[in-house]
Amino acid sequence: EFGSPLFIYDEQQLIDRCHEAVESFGEGVAYASKAFLCTAMARIAFEAGMHIDVATGGELYVALAAGVPAERIVMHGNNKSEAEIMMALKSGVGRIVVDSFDEMDRIDRIVGSGLPAPEVLVRINPGITAHTHEYLQTGVPDSKFGFPLADGIAKRAIDRASASDSMNYLGVHAHIGSQVFDVASYRKALSAIAPFLKDSGAAEVSIGGGLGVAYVEGEQAPTMAEWALAIHKAAKSEGVTARITAEPGRAIVARAAITAYTVGTVKEIPGVRTFVSVDGGMSDNPRPVLYGSGYEAFLASDVEAIRDRAVTIVGKHCESGDFIVRNGSLPSEIAIGDIVCTPVTGAYGHSMWSNYNKVLRPAVVFVRDGHARTVVERETFEDLLTKDVGRPLNGSV
């Protein structure tokens, strides 16, 4: 009915996960929209009581278009342009997470032109190495994000924000990375920043997101409630009295979706491997290419079928590294035309997709109570030309 490739989300699970986040962290918890954003998702998070965390003017635009009140939006970004800051202030965003002294200079100029001073959180880099992929570590000393603790830089940033007429200092932010399974990393981060919270009179501290999600068999991740409990216990032990907030993204949406593909080729290379080629690939899920991420796979027509054939599931792109599942297994009778699904694809698939090789981007469907609705339409070939203004007037299409 909807074609393939296709992102299929369990809408009720999205709703439940948002409510779980609010129950675990309370008022102020924000959905990290970079994980998956469309207007329908923004509405779900907002209506469940979450704020929306955006990282660019584009994400801000979509959240506002979804009807999310600007005061419920948190503006992130390590390199916010003056245009983005101006857009945020004119819209009346609830708070801005300040990431650099250059950004503070921009805020000073823009507020000086007559716009209201925003509430800000100062992003601190706590210097904590979370046990995750190198590209997902954001709290290490060598990171583009935040003000490092070293050499008093973070303290200077907090002091400037606290004394500024252009910024209303609210507290600090300390995100340490993504796909973090060990909650001890968050305890270390809170321990590192606790002195700054006490000295600066911070009313709020956000530990960001990053809660790990199990993608393959054998992985186990803490629940949202376990994560929140560990963080609140750590805050209490460190004497932190500021309100604790968080920004889960992957933990909200990852497990709520599967991606369905159609098999186009089954190529067995004796003594090497069997390649199962499908009609998507790195354009709809770049995580295996970027991070070496693992996934499971199953046959849609028989979910419980024995997966006794070792396969490598690949996409249709002109790249040897275009893997979806590098070391997977499927039923031995896998054939052309079969629908193969990969679970736990709700985060960083749609949001990181591309048109590489001019492959059309898939549709997104929400399913609830046995009914399916399209929330993002599949692209058409005509869509590929909507911004292409250089073609000849007498072109054949």
C-alpha cells in the first residue's frame, strides 16, 4: 500500500515513551528532535508534556510549524548564526543553550538591537569519556561542544552569562555523548560540574540525552526510569539542588520503528558471503556506514521464521560500504520480492537521510490501533528538480 523502503512507526509507543520521559524527569524534560523530526512527531512530544530541543533554524521552523509554542523550545547548536539566534529571539524560544564566547557576542549584538534577552543554559564540557563510539562522544576534552572545565574557561563563561544584561542565566548543560549504556558516566559528569552549580546559583541543570538503546541481540540498556533515578541519586549525593532536566531523543523513538525494504537481488559468492540487495541503503540509514552500527533483520511475511542463512544486507548505492546489516541472518529461502525489515530504526534514519545517487527518500507512516497514516510523503522524481533551476527549458522531462 505504501511502497518501500518505508519507515513504520508505532505511534502509541512514541506517545508512551514521551509520557515515560515526563514521569521520570518532570517539567522541563525535552525531546531531542535531531533523532527524528516531522510535524507529527513534534506534536506528539509537545502534547505529552515535553519541551522540544532543536539544533538549527530548520528544526526550529518545523517545530513552530507543528504548533509547538516557542516558549516550549530549547535552542541548541555549536555554531548558531546571527540569523538563527535572531529567529529564536523573535519567536520567543524558551531558552538558548550557549556554546561559545562568539555566540555570546552575537547575542549581545542582537539583544542590543532591541530584542528581548533570552534565558540561557551554559553548555559545559565536563571532560568525561563516555563508553561509546568516538563520533558519539561529546563530553571529552577534545570536543567541539561546550566550554571546557580546563583553564577556568567554563567558569568565565558562567560568570559572563550571570553578569550579562543580554542573557538571563538559568543554569548549565552537560551532554556527554550518545549511545551511553553505563549510567556511571552521568554520575561522573554531575560530580565534575557540581561546584559550578553551587557557586553560580544555577536553577537548572540539563544532563542532555544519550541514553543507550539495544539494537542487536545480547545488548541491554537501562530504562528511562533507571536512568533518571541514577541521575537524581547522583545529584543528591553531590548536593545539587537545581532542577534536573534531560533531553532524550534516541531513547524515545529508536525502538518505535522498523524499516521495510524489498529484496531485488540475492547474490551468493561461494566461500565468501551472500549479498542480499534491497531498494534502500545508506541514504535512509547511514548509521552502519558512519558508526559501524549493527542491526537485526527479519522476513516480514514470517517474523518467527528460523534465520539460518548468513547474509550481508546491502543497499543500491554506488558504494562498497553501503551496508545495512553486515553480518546478519535471514531464512534460507529468502528470494527476490520478499520484504525484509530491520527493527530499531526510529532514530537517525529519517533525520540523516540523503538523496545520494538521486535515490528518492522514503515515506514515513504512523500506525495506531490498526490504522496507518502517512506523516511524511515519499519523494517523487519531480521533487528532485524543485530546486534545480539550471535545466534547459526544452528538457525532456
